[in-house]
Amino acid sequence: MSRSGSTTRDRTRTRGRRPAERRGARVAPLPSRRPARRSAGQRRLLALAALLTVVAAVAWLLWLAPFLAVRTVQVDGVTTLSADQVRETAQVPDGEPLLRVDLGAIEERVARLPQVRDVQAARGWPDRIVVTVAERVPVAVVGEPGNRSLVDAEGVLFDTVTGEPPRGVVPLDVADPGPQDPATLAGLAAVRALPTGLREDVDGVAVPDPDAIELTMADGTVVRWGGPEESDVKGPVVVSLLERIAAGELEPAALIDVSAPDAVLLR
């Protein structure tokens, strides 16, 4: 024990204490070394900014980028038309960014070609426009030799022929051919009811009246069809009768009347 009355142990304890503890002061904690976390609102703003940046980049790529522009116009489905005819009519601007190409305008222009029944235009990434054409199929031909027009199943006159019409295309004699003419539609109904092979044996179809259709075969036989009603029944009846006549089961007839298919007359 020293003269001051403190023991060696007391002096040792006093020397080991920190100054603040000796004075009775509270020790302030050290500031955290971790950065303060961003609030949820800040995180949302950052995510939105990143999304807008991506959207802007994609929009630039699609709308303005030269490497996503038209380099080729592909034409599908043509048979009588040439691909170059369709391309010339489509007027697709070369080098135009694909996203800026007006597909509807292309379809409208190509649809003006008389031979086109339907058309669809589409983008073929990364550098093509694809034009798919469905052409009209001729069923009959109208007019005088040297100035005749092909007619499709809907009665539309869509092309001219100066020589012989395609095989299976039947000469149709009507006063005012067209898609709104009842006689034209009646005659086409009769032609379409015949199989393609038999159409080649038809020399002509005369329709002075929609209810008075007559077919003249290559051998001179006349088929009195009547009106367009029940054409789906009359067609097979005519085929069967002609086959039986050819086989010798029935006597040749100059006139086959199927205007009432359940009461056929041969004369």
C-alpha cells in the first residue's frame, strides 16, 4: 500500500482504463463503413432509366438501323405472272428500314394486277419483304378469237389470250360477261360441276338465259343443263351417262337432258 492509501492493484486498474472511461463519458460508436442502402424509390428510378435506354436502343435498331433495311423483295405463288412484274408493281423502296415499310400499300398496289386474286406482304427479317400472291385460275374464256378474256370461277375477266386458251378452259357464250352477270355465273356453275378431264371435251357453253344452259361436247352431243340449281348433282349424272354411252351400255344420243336430274332424257 502506498502513502496515498491506494494499493498496487488499484493503481494497475486505473492505468488500464481509457480516459473516457475514467471520466465516466460514454463512448460513441464508430460510423459504419458500409454505404447507405438506396431507397426503393431510387431503385425503381434506376430500373426505369435502364429500361428506357434499352427501349430506345431497340427502337433505333428497328426504325433507323441500316442493317435491318430492305435488300431483297421475295415473290412467292406466281405462275402466269413473273416475279419481276410483281416487284415492279409493289414498288418496295430499297434500303428502307423494314419497320417503316407500309405493307398495306404494297398489297393494294399488287392487288391491282388483274391476275391477282389475293396478296399478302410480310417482313422477312433481317432484310427482306415477302410478297405472296394467289393468282386467279381460269375456268372459261369469253369473246371472239383474237380478242378473248379469261374468266375465273367468280366471273372476273382478268387476262386476254390471242391464241388457244389453256387446256380445260371452256368457251363461254354470254351476252354481258362479268361477276355481276347472272348468265355468266350460271354457266360457270355448270362448268365447275364437271371434272377437269371432261372439261377438255366441251366445245362450248351457251347461256342465252340463266335457266337455259347448254353444253356442246366435242362429238356434237348437246347437254341441256337447265338452270344452275343442283349443278353438283347434274355434273356426276352427265359423267355417268357419257361413260355408259362410251362403253356401249347406252345408245348414242344427240341430246342429253339433265335439267331435271331425277328424270333424265336421252334423244
